[in-house]
Amino acid sequence: MKIGLQIPYLTYAGGPETLVRDLAAIAKTAEDAGFDSIWMMDHYFQIPMTGAPAEADMLEVYTSLGYLAGQTTRVGLGALVTGVPYRHPG
């Protein structure tokens, strides 16, 4: 069985100032624990299903996955449901 980690919630105790460090720590911990993949959602704003208000911290998914690629060595990385209507086709 392969297990993936979804990271939908990006508001941490240190606030935006530590968000990048916190995200890297989560990804490295997941990789060290044996997770097969890490997933992030493609939304401009938080969505109620995550338990966060719309104004909570959110990152652009593909930039974030590029960053996580530099922080990990083995796990697969993916975007959950790319928002095609608000992305330029080029």
C-alpha cells in the first residue's frame, strides 16, 4: 500500500514568516516516515473543507511543489485538482 500526504492547511504558529521552513519540515518528516507522495491543492484561497477561513494563508501550488522538490529526494509530488479556468493556457 502506498500512502500520500495532503497538505491543505498552511497556517502555522510562526505565521507567514516561518511558512516556508514549516512546509519544508513537514515534507522532510513525511519522506522520512515513508510516505510515497505529497499533495497540495490548487486554490487561490482556503476552502471551508479544510477548516480554515478564506483569508487563511495559501501558497501557489506549482511554485510550492517546485520548492518541495528541492527539499525532498524520494517522494512524488502532485497538485490536487488544477484550477484550469483561472490559469492561462500558455
